[in-house]
Amino acid sequence: MLTTISNSIIPLVIFAVVLYGCIKKTNVYEDFIDGAFDGMKIVVELVPTLIGLFVAVRILNDSGALGLITTALKPIASLIHTPDCVIPVIITKLFSSGSATSLMLNIFNDYGPDSREGLTAAIILSCTESLFYTMSVYLMAAKVRKSRYIIPFALLSLGAGIVVSILLANMLVS
């Protein structure tokens, strides 16, 4: 029953939108094409930024810089009772959710999903955002040239999310 309902939702929403457009006597197909065209323009504008972010994540991983940053942050991580293997997940999550998820799956394979390491990584991924990816997409789409306080406050909220995630994971595992 639930599967039938969930499989029917999207077609029903599409039908409702088309029906509403017909009632309002608008050319639904033409409006759809115009919207798709505008969406493609935005995609073309965002592609260079996305490629830059993907290249940055790849360079960070392949150059060994991620390992150096992880080593440098180990003393801080031990102060807040964070497993060392979670540090690369936190750093990578700033740029790419996909890469961070891949690292989390490696943690699951090594330690198990119910381990302190696995639980911490999963909660951090759930409570944080790929900040630089999201900011670049939204700021480019809105054509914002000066972000002023957006990035510092976004980093502050991300830090709060990470700290709360670690505290929650430590409470659940204890």
C-alpha cells in the first residue's frame, strides 16, 4: 500500500500542475520548455565552479595534503574525543558530500557502522553541509559578487554542527 502511494505521488503532482495550468488557460508545455531552458543556462554557468571543486577535492586527496591536515588536527580531535579516522570526513565534507560519504563507507568497512567511529562519521555527515559546494552554487546562481559575512557565519554554524554531532555520538556510544 505504502509503495503504491509513494510511486503515485510524482505522477499525481505532475497531473495536478498540468490540470491547474489548463484551468488557468496557460500553455503548460511552453512554460515547461522555458523553465527547462532557464535551468540549462544556470547549469552552464555553474559547471566551471563544480569542476573546480571536484578538482580541488581530488588534489587534496591525491597530494597527501589531507593526510597532513589530519595529522595536524589529531591533537584537537583527541581533546574533543573524536576518532582520528573521522577528521578526513569532516574536511572533505566541506567540499563534497559524495567524497565524504565514500570515506564514511570506508570507516563502516573498517570499524562497522555501529562503532564509535562509524556513528560519529554518520552523524557528522547528517548534521553538516558541503559548505563550499553549496555556497558556490547558490552565490553563483544569485550572481552575488561579495559574500561578506556569509562564509564566516556558515563556517561557524558548520563548526557548531560538528561539535554537537561529536557530543551526540559520544553520548550514544557511552
